[in-house]
Amino acid sequence: MRFLVIGGAGYIGSHFVREATRQGHECTVYDNLERGFRESLDPKLPFIKADLLDAKTLESTLEKGRFDAIYHFAAFALVGESVSQPELYYENNVEGVRVLMEAMRKLKSQAALIFSSSCAVFGTPQNLPISEEDPKKPQSPYGKSKLIDEWMIEDYCHAHGIRGMALRYFNACGADKDGGIGEAHDPETHLIPNVIKAALAKQTVTIFGDDFNTPDGTCVRDYIHVTDLADAHIKAATYLCAQKGPLYDAIHLGTGNGYSNLEILKAAEKVMGIKIDHKIGPRRAGDPAGLYADNRKAKKILGFVTRYSDLETILKTALAWHQEAPHGYNRE
Ligand code: UFG
């Protein structure tokens, strides 16, 4: 299949491109490189450096490309930043998707649309595991931007005959098994890279809170390897392309297993064969105690499987990346 990968130079986008290429699909990457890295992509791949808000470039790309599926991986995804600078999230995440949907409508695009959403649309969930239809009460501008996007995509799909799907990720993590790419956020806010980086630098990692209503008092999350996410995205295109439009659905991508922050720390100690210094700090604002997915719909509709999402593989691949590129793509 031919894929347009918007935001393909980011963490999840670049892993998707790697896996889709490995599975024989053709990817064209569209990224403004504001938060993505050209080095995360094979230099031989077709690459368009442009902003999603640049409707003209987007439309000419869609017109020329005859894509089977369009992927949107181009959102900003820092919860804290979204609280202090919501304008960034409403512009990049919401307006960006509106421009994309408008381009698809105007050009009567026949491509399937696959959108990266997040379990952040639920806020503090009412039920665990979280199923697709559970009530949505996002607590941050980031989560709200994703929910607005989902609504917008659903409406465009029904009104304009588009086939679309929102894939709601739980905690994306790990790195490609063949190396060379991985998680490189600045600032890094995620638990697994922070634990590994602290261990490699012989520093102390802070665990945010140990007084949550969970078995060991630390938060519980559902960690899914980024290559398993990528594979599910390819399955989503296969599924959508076999359907007649209009169609819209939302599907959860998680393993269904929850691990606490202290369990992640212990698992990293086991993989690295060292003791990792940690301290307990105050709770981080807005962290729900537990988040894990009901993934039955993903299994049923997409044939979702996980091949890399055991903690050992997640941590080993993440460790290999951080050892290879301690400063991310900035390799000095
Ligand atoms: N944590 C620490 N120390 C750190 C970093 C994180 O204790 O240095 C804790 C967090 O407080 C949380 C857990 O580790 O309890 C997981 O935190 P992450 O930042 O790794 O992941 P989140 O679950 O907060 O974030 C994920 C996605 C977001 C999404 C959010 C929805 O990465 O994009 O779920 O809640 F918005």
C-alpha cells in the first residue's frame, strides 16, 4: 500500500515508517521537523518538509500521491505544556486536523485516515480496563485536543464518505529492534526513558507519588511497544481499505496489563543488572492512578497482536537506543 505519514519523523511516526517499510509498504513522510528528526528516517524515503497548516502543500501532496492511507502522527503530546500553553495544542493538534480533513473533503480523497489518539481523552477513567465507549472527560488541553479531533474526524467521515479510525494509545515505549531510532523528547517526561537515562548517568530517578490507590501506591500504566503500535496501524489500513465508506471507529491499543512505576523500576534493574537509585517525589499534577486498556475490540476488528510488548523486550530495546544515542539524535 502507499502511505502518507504526516508527523513521520517523530517517535511513533518514525517507528511506523520503519515497520511499514519492512512489511513492504511505500511511505512518503510529511513533517515540519519542529519536533521530529530527519535522522530518524531512511534518507532515501520520499520526504516533504512542510507544515500541516500549509493547506496548499498538503493538497498538492494528496493530489500527486494517490495514497491508500493517510496517517496523522503530527500532534504535540506534552500534557504539562498543554496546560501552560493551550494555544499550541489548539493550533497544532486541532487546526492541523481541520486542515487535513478539509483537504481530504475538497479533493474527494479516497484514502483511509488513521489518527493517533490517546487514552488521555478519558481523564480519570470510571472503569478499568478502559473500553472504547467509556465516558470521556479529558483533564488537559492535550486530551481535549485529541477528543475534539476525534469528533471532527467522525463528522467529516460520515458527511463526506471518508473511512477513518482513531487509535487510542496507552503508553507507547521501547525502540525498534534494529536500532538507530528511539524515543528522543526534549524535555523527556516519560517514565521508561527517565529510568534508563538516570541509570546510565548514575543519577537518581524521581517516582512521582506513592500514595495512589494501587497495590504498591505508585501509578499503574499499560506499556505497549512502539513496533506493536506500528503493526496495528498497518492492520488498520488493511481493514479500512477493505470497507466501503463512510466509516468511523475508535479502537484502543494497549496490552491490557498494568504495571506500576515501581514494577517498571524493578524490571529495569533486572534488565540492566544494577540497582537504580530512586526517590519518591510529590504526585505529578493530573496523573490518574491507573490506566489500562480493554483491547478486545482491537483484537476482534484489527487482529491486533503484540510481539514486543513484554517488559523485558521493551526495556532491552529502549536501553539499546539510549546507549547508542545518549543525547538522542543530537549525537555530540
Ligand atoms: N513518572 C515518574 N517519573 C518520571 C516520569 C514519569 O514517576 O520521571 C510517572 C508518572 O507520574 C506516571 C507514570 O510514570 O505515573 C507514567 O508517566 P509517563 O509520563 O511515562 O506516561 P503518562 O501515563 O503520563 O502519559 C501517557 C502518554 C501521554 C498521555 C497520557 C494520558 O505518554 O501522551 O498517557 O494520561 F497523554
